[in-house]
Amino acid sequence: MSPASTKASTLTLDASAPSSPVAPAAAAVPDRMEPGRPGYRRMSFALFAAGVATFALLYSTQALLPAVSAGLGATAGQASWTVSAATGALALCVLPMSALSERFGRRQLMTASLTVAVLVGLLVPFAPSLGWLIALRAVQGAALAGLPASAMAYLAEEVRPKALVAAIGLFVAGNSIGGMSGRILTGWVSQMWGWRVALGTVGLLAVVCAVVFHFMIPRARHFTPGTLNPKALAKTVGGHLADPLLRRLYAIGALFMTVFGAVYTVIGYRLVEAPFHLPQGVVGSIFLVYLVGTVSSAAAGRLVARLGRRGALYLAVSTTAAGLLLSLSDQLAAVLLGLVLITAGFFAGHAVASSSVSRTATKGRAQASALYQSAYYLGSSAGGTLGAIAFHAGGWAGTVSLGLFAVLGVVSITLWGSRAARAEQRRLVPAASVQN
């Protein structure tokens, strides 16, 4: 997803948010797309291809970090910036890109963003130094921000409400498959022909996906251009950042992603070294564990219904912490089980936090969701870099310590939220008694 595969709850709610000026009235438009109607299959296939390209490119170097380090003479911390620069740039650009899509159109921005990202992807394998590689990856991440910033709004405007969840599901599936297959593909290609050829292979895959998107995506019928109003955007964003609950949810998403980014950025270094000595192709295949996240994120709704939001977060945190501790073992089976638990806990916690954002925001839900995505990818960027630094300083135990510290942060924030909720309830009860 890649972690992106768990965004279904966030993106679904965001797509139907009342902040979109066309969403409320769009349900009455008779020519919106749905299964069986012209354009729906083309639209679904186009956005699936865009999702594959987006996350294959975004995380293309993650499974290759040991090979990049060896090829460019870089430490784990230095090489990790090839991932962190891309996710960090995406985090910073999601909100501005969402504003541009309101002015220039969803389809136009998606096409432009994907084109630029693919062109940069073809240059990445030829980067002469680590500095150039990091710079190109940052440009690529900034360009890719146009896809999540526009795709959900496009679907909300062009697809009938009853078919919206299925359409979004296909886009998210493309995210997941792109993130996972890109890592696996690069691992095996790198083992045979080197990391530069592996990155070139991902670039060619993205070219195919971009061509499919360009020729398959239907013309937008229901987009109404808006005006760029920085003052109104700043006011909405400021309102969200002033909300204590939203701030806690943003922090929780960032901390969960810090754990996940640290673990999956560094795990390749650990598995190619003693006592495991796994080949690069097998290390890339470790990312099949991402499939566990599909199950755990889907179960998050049932967990919230049974345990409540805070209870579900505590369970997710406990599962993640147990996985981190188990991964300290020198037995490969225990390490893999630890990765399964970390992945399951992360995806469940992310699903709970992200879905709570749109439920909490009563207006400006698109901006509230964009802020969550920014925090989420900033967490990924910080986790990748800090996890690699911790690994360089203290080995895998150092990376696990960082993860446990982030987990403790989630617990502390959740406990603080529980305390604040109880205080608010005590404040409201006397007020109600006086009114009676």
C-alpha cells in the first residue's frame, strides 16, 4: 500500500464529503457511471492502473536499500532518504494538489501528475549519485501527490453513489497491488541484474500503466471549476488543526506509520545479514505480508463495533508491540510472525484512525482527510530515516526500540483522549442537570 491499501475507509468517507461542491447534487444526475453503463469499466480499469503506477513508483527503492547502499557506498540512514524524500514530498504536496484539482480539474491533474512521475521514474535509474537519486525521488513524490488528491473527488463526481464503494475499492486495490508487486519485482530483478535495472523495470511498468490511464479514463462530465481561495483554505485547515480530537488522530496516524516505515525500510538490511543471509529476491517477497493488512483493515469496523474506537486502538497497539518484540528473535519463523503481527496491528490502527477523521470533521472533510494523509506520509518519511539511523547505531534492537517508543506515543495519546472525553462528559452532565 503499500499502506495505501488501508485507505478505503478514509477515502470513501472523503469522497462523499459535503465539502465537495458537486457531491450533494450529483446523485440526481442521470448519466453518472455505474456497473453496466458506458464508461464504468474503462474508468475502473484506468484508475486501477493509476493506483498500480502510483505506489509501485512511490516505494520502488524500499526493497532495494541494501543494494543501493552497496552500489553507492551509502549507510542505511543515507539510503533510506530515497524512500523518505518521496513520501515526505507527497505529504507536503497533497493539500496544495487538492486545491489545484478544484481549479483545473481532477482528470487533468491526475494525467499531469502521473506523466511527470513516470518521466522522472525513467530518469531515476541513471542517477549518478545518491544526492541526485534522492532529489529525483523527491520530485517524483511531489508529482504523485496529485493522484490521491484528485482520484476520490473524480469518483465522487462521476460515479453513482451506490457504485462508489466498489469503484474506490478498485482504485485502492491498485494501490495495494502496486505497492506490493513493485517491491517484489524490484527484489527479484535486482538479484539478477542489479538495482538500477530493477528501478528501470518499475519505470517501464509505470509507463504502461500511464498509457492505459490516458486512453481509458473517461472525460469528466460533472466537474465544476472552482476558484483558488488560499484564505478560505487556510481558515478550514486552521479550524481542523485547532480541533483537539483531530490533532490526536493525526498524531496517531503519523506514529503508527513511523513504526511501519521504520520496520519495512530496515528489514531488508537485517535479512540479508547474519544469521539469515537471504538473497535480495527473497527479501523482496517478504512484502507479501502486506496481504495481512487487507484482512486486518477490513476487520477494523467490526473491532470498533465491539470494542469502541479506543478499545480497537489499544488492541492494534498491543498487536504491533507484540510483533516488534517477537521480531527480535534470531529465528526466521519468529521474525516473519513478528512482521505479520506488526502489519496486522498497523493496518487495523490506521483504519480506525483514518475513518475517525472524516467522522469527526463536520465540514471541510476533504481538507481534514488531506491533513491526515500528510501526517501519515510524514510519519512514513520520519520512520524510514529514523529507523535506519537507529539500525546503524544499535542494530535491529535499535529499530525495535524506536518502534516501541512510537507505540508508547499512541498509547499516551489515546489515554489522554479518554481522560479528555471523561472530563467533557462530567462538564456536560451538571449543565444538563441545571437545565432540567
